[in-house]
Amino acid sequence: MGQTLSEPIVEKRSQKGGDDTLLFGVSDMQGWRISMEDSHAAVLQLNSGSGKDKVSFFGVYDGHGGDAVAQFSGEHVHRIISQDTSFIAGDYEKALKNGFLNTDKAIREEPRFKEDPSGCTASVVLITGDGRVFCANAGDSRSVLCVRGEAKPLSFDHKPQNEVEKARICAAGGFVDFGRVNGNLALSRAIGDFEFKKNADLPPEQQIVTAYPDVTEHQLDEDDEFLVLACDGIWDCQTSQAVVEFVRRGISAKQELHKICENLMDNCLASSSETGGLGCDNMTVIIVGFLQGKTKEEWYDMIAKRVENQDGPCAPLEYAEFRGSGHEYDHWNHNQVENCYEENEEDETNNETSVPFEKSWIWSSQSDFSFG
């Protein structure tokens, strides 16, 4: 558990945007931590293409040991990917892999990072105009698709105790102790963290800690409703399924996506810093809605109708209500873009935990935003 403040900082930085293919909302909050080390980027049009050739980008970066690498990543990863020859050729999987490694290289070569010990996770998606979603992940931030209310993971957490990760760590001369790389780092892939990338005889992909991402591809269909990207400040508190159902309830209540992000963070925020770390981390959430030929209003109506007809799981109705920061829940029974900087209002293979509200009920023109 990191150091905490005497009171959480609950002011949020939020944005919303969209075009004729996508809607998005994003928000971040420092919470109980003494500094904000998360960063993110939302880019509706990463390239100059249109129609099927258009590419959008969304990414979250969870920093540790400082904010420098996370901020650099939020500002540059998407640009480095878009400049890669593989991206220009339409080979997006290779472009993502190259982009992560080239970002790592760019940071290492920057004089200002010479003595910087920080690193960050990265979970990003490219969404093409023809409905393909490419997800690249390094670390334990996560991207999850909602398929008619069911959570489908697009990324998988990189933890040192995973057998594949542990084998690479040990082969590179490292070890895993108490679930941490060399007894220190709680994740096994990251941008930065050059302390763990010093073996000159090994390529970047084989270092103790590597920035090399896993990449998945998904073809959208009519069952795919939205995507959630978030740092582990969310996923340590909630399962992927619980988050998907929470977001789905907010959409069915016709809430703007950035407001759902804010509500989700408030509901994850611990009521005190004495919870062993759960709910005390920095938090960042991005929700991306897939319009798939519908207007914004039609998309909201479609999901609301599905929820009304119990077509797929959804959180109870009360979870669409604003509850306030640190609210403790009882467990359930088994091409317009706006800045919305606002203060808080008063009025399974993923090593998931589920505190404080687990899913346990019995029914089941270029727009470029990034900041660190």
C-alpha cells in the first residue's frame, strides 16, 4: 500500500466526446494517494483516414515510483504508434508492439529520465472504422468489453506469479518473492522500470520486466455495447463483470459516460485509508460506446431497452444513483468534444477481487486529449 493523505482528493478531471461511430467518457481522480501518477489519452481520430480507414485510440497508464513515465506515455504512446511504418501499412498488431517498445526506448534515451526510477502500466485500444478492436496491454491495467451485459476480457493482467511471466523473469536472472519481481514490483510488464531491464545479452522482450505487450483482436458485432479501460485502482476493488453491469445500469439511466466514470470512482473510493489499500489508489476510467450505425440517442435507447427486457445482466437500479465519495454499500444478495473539468458533487483469470460491492446477486478533424 502506498502512502496516503489524511483526506482524499475527490476532484475529478473529466471529458466526453464522440463522432458518428463512437462515444467516450473519461475521468480520473487522485483519491487517497499523496500524488496523481495515472495518465490517459483519448484520440477520436489517430490517422487521416475516414470511414473504414479511420482509427481511434484510447489508453490508460498507471504510474508507480513517480509520475514521469506515465505522463510521457500519455502524451506520446499514441503518436509513436501512429508514426510506425506498420501502422501506416495497416498492420496494427505489429504497430502496437513496436509502439510500446519504441516508447520504452525513447524514454531510456531522454536525458531527463536517466535517474528516474518510475514506470507505468499501459492498456490501450485501437478501434478501426471497419469495427476491429486491437488491444495492447503491459501490466495490470485492464480493458474489458461488454457483450450484452457480459464482460469479455480484451487484456490479461501481467502478474509475477503467472507461470509464463515467472519463467521469463527467472530466465533473465530475476526472481519472484511474495508475488513481486525481485521482491519489489507487483507487476511483470511495464514501460520504464529500467532497473529491471539491464541485461545487455537479452532483447527487450526477454528482460526481467518488459514493455512488450500482449495484443488481442476483436471484431465488433451487434452484441458489443461498450468498452471499459481502467487502472487497477478500479479493478482491485471490482470484478470486470461488476464494472460492466454498473456501467450498463448508468447507460440505461441515460447518464453521460463521463458521469458514469465519476460515479464508478466514487463508489470504489474507500471511506477511510485503513482498508489495506483497496479503494485508496489513484483511479482512471474510460468508457467507449460503439454506435455501429446508430445515433447517440438510439444507442442509449437500445441498451435501456435490453436492460428493461432483462436481456443480459445489469446492476440493480439504485446503482445508477449518485452515492457520494466513499459510500459503503451493503453486499447484494447472491463530431463534438467537450471538456468537463468538474469538482465532486455533494448533493476471471485476471486476479480479481471484489470489494466493497461484488457481483453476487441471483439474476443475472483530429481530437486529441491526454493529461497526466
